Amino acid sequence: MRRLWAGVAAVGILLVWAPAAHADDVRDAEWMVEALRLPEAHRIATGEGVTVGIVDTGVDSTHPDLTGVVVAGKDSWSPAGDGQTDVTGHGTAMASLVAGHGHGDGGGDGVLGVAPGARILSYGAWRPGDEKYDDAELLKGIRWVIDNGADVILLAYGGGTGEPEEEALIDEAEAKGIPVVAPTANALAGEKHVGFPGLFTNVVLAGCSGKDGDYSEVGLEHPAIAVAAPCEGLTSAGPDGGYEDTSGTSKAAATTAGTLALLKSHWPDMSREDMMRQLYSTADDKQEAGRDRKVGYGVINPLTALTSPVRPYDPSNPPHVNGDPVYQSDPPATSSLAPPADSQPPWALIGIVGAAVVGGLVLLVVLSRRRA
């Protein structure tokens, strides 16, 4: 039986815990909002139209920062069997960092996630009384989110030994263009090695960054790290409508998954290859030039990823920005579209000539009258 973890503490979830904060204080404490320039990024994309599959401990869909976010769910143990009962709080924390929309006036209170317009598919793989994720439930969960419309998949657990069935499911997701994100291990919890699913070839392995925008020792170093993302002292949604200030590598995976949701929202037909290239090429490279063991290609930068030109994997089929006529249900008729610039009538010249002609006619009339 392989060992899987989500962190530490009484139920193996969180590295650092603080009492729940009042909602009014949460946004002020959420340093990643400013660090990742999320308000600016959200003027371009919010994750709308994108579904993130989270295989975890379930998600509390009644949390005020997640109302309307969890559109479907599944588990095999709760009375409703809908994945919307969270046994430990970990899945709710992940969902809030991905797609929390806050609450109150203008959504200004509570947790703001990286992609607040995204939706969550939740599969609960941690049964009440368990001390770890159930292996069989994890496999069923990955299968379920693939089959039920996930555009991005977050597997915020690790420590596995790499089962062929799990790898096959992840390879299937990759073949369907679905990015899969997983974290490294929690160094501060005494973890020594990065395990699976993070080390599968087709998984985006997320390392850790701190408030200084550079490598954080909360996570382990590893050559397979693709990018790093905030993981230190983050405020997230907690049980019973509360909040928790925590650190952990799973949070880096959640914020990375949220960034991919933004890319997919902005470029709906973007291929997985192009999403990876855009994520990696726009990351802030804080360590050695190129890829390194601490932050991979760099620390995620959602705004730069959304505003930088895309270098498509297939130049003959570049991704289209959401809102292009190709995505409109009733595109305007060709005749109503403005013609290309080089085919525009020379209105300025026409105006000048017209004015000259009118002026000439007026002058001719005046002269004729004088002669008369």
C-alpha cells in the first residue's frame, strides 16, 4: 500500500494553522492577490468557462466564498455522494485558492482565488475516519473528473510510489489536452522525497515560492519542478465557513492550476502544449537561467502569461482569444464588419476634394452674379 499525504497536523493536512480570521481581515492578509497582480489579470480573464477537477477530501460548497462554484461532485461515502462534504477542510482550501470569489460588497471580503470565474468538479477521496487518501478512490476520482468535463485537474496530494493505473489515467488526460498539476513534498513537515503523482512525466510539478517572490523552503527541491507558486502563509477557506492561514506545497499546486484556468479561459482552444509553453515562458526566472531544481522555469506570473504573445506549438493553428467572432453564437454578417485598413475608402481625401468642389461652385455663382 503506497503512502499518500496532503500535509501534516492532526489529519495530515496543514503545516501551519491559525485560528479562523474574521472575513473582513482575510483579503488584507491574502498577500498573493497583490503579488500575482490578480485584479489586473482578472480584467483579462477570470477562468469563466473553465472547469477544474479537484480529487481531494471533498469541497464544502456552502462556504460563502464558494457559493455557486462547485457545479458537480462525487464520492462513494457521504449521504449525498456528491463530493460536497469536506472531511478535513483540505479540498475546500484548494478550491478557494483556485476559484474563490469572495463575498460581501463587490466580493471584497473573504478569499479571492486565482480564477474566480472557474467552476469546480469535486471528487472526495478521503473517507471519514481515514488517516490518508483511499487509493481506490483516488483512481476513481481521476477517472470521474476526466469523464465529466474537467479542463484542468488538480491532484493536491503526493507521496505515492507510482501505480500504473494512475499513470495511465494521467496520460489519458494529457492526450485529451487536460493539464494535471500536483505538488512537491512538504520539507518543513520532514518529507524527504518527492513522490507520485508529481513525478509522472505528464504532470506539472509545482514547487514553492514565498512572499519575496522566490524559492520557499516549505517545498523540496527537485529537477522535475516545472514552476513555483505561492505556498507560504496563504489564507484559504476552511471548515464551517471559516478561514485558515496555512503553508503547504498543495497550495502552490492550487495556484498553478488556477493560472492554467485563466489561460484556458482567455484562449479556449489553446492546446495543452501551448498552455505549458505560455506558463513556463512567462514565469519569473528567479534562480539559475532556464530550468532549475528550486523554481523550475520560474515563479508563475498570471498577468504576464495573459498579456504576452503566444508562440504556438503549431504556428498554422494558433489559439484564438475568447471573444473573437469565431466564438460568437451569431457572428455579425460580413457586410457589417469594417473592411481591412488597406481597403478603407480615403475619407479624408474625399472630404477635401468635396469641399474644394463645393467651394468652387459657390465662387462661380458669386462671380456670375457680379458679372450680371
